[in-house]
Amino acid sequence: MTSSDMVRKLCEKMGISLAELCRRIGQTPQNFNKKLKRGTVSFDEMVKVADALGVRYEQVFVLPDGEKIGMT
């Protein structure tokens, strides 16, 4: 699943439009849509999306034994 797919699915599940999400994270819908289409949404932007919607975003490596290595 791409970052674009993730953001769109999150908006759908949270009952919020992409335009409203953009307003909450301080970006124009045009700019953020371009980033979604290009797949250039940064980790920090994904965290802002999560914060704006009251959810947690994790980006981790998961080792075969289940150990997770990620940014916090």
C-alpha cells in the first residue's frame, strides 16, 4: 500500500475529506495532492497527518524474530 493509499483510506475511515486534512496540517490541497501522486510524502508529514487525526503512525523495520527498529 502506498502512502497515498494509506492517507486516503485513513481519511475515509475517519470521516474527513482530504481538503480538511490539508487544512489541519497547514498545506494546500494542491500541494499535498501532488506529493501523494508522486509518492513524496515525508515521514514527518505522515506524523503530522496522524497527529491531526489523533492516531499513531509507525514506520519500522521488523526483524524475523519480531523485534522492531524504527523512528520514534
